[in-house]
Amino acid sequence: MKLMKYTEIEAIILKKEIKKKEIEERIKELGNSLVIGEIKDYYKIHIHTNYPEKVIEELKKISEIVDLKKTPLP
């Protein structure tokens, strides 16, 4: 896994059949400040990470990404 610049990831994914706890288990080790919220048929995920591409790759495995924002942090 390639270490990258510390990045804030904000993503919205379709809920499908997955539970919040499963998403948390799959990405919590990739960063910190993890928050997962529910909005109707979607989950909103927020995480700070040195591995943004790995987080995105894992989210794509979990469900369809509807919206994605990557912001480098100081």
C-alpha cells in the first residue's frame, strides 16, 4: 500500500444490503476520524487517511459510489 498525502475522503454510496458496521470494519484501519451517516438509501462516509486510493478501492468493492470528494489536509 502506497503512503500518500494525508487526505480527507467524503463519499456517498448506495446502501444496498450492507450494514454500517460492516463498512466500518472494512475501512477503519485505513485512517481515522471515521464517521458513517445514513441518508435514506445512502451512506455518507467521512475518513482522514494516508491511503485515499485504498479507501476508494474498498468503497467500490462495498457498493456504488454516488459522490466522492478528496481534499488534501495540511
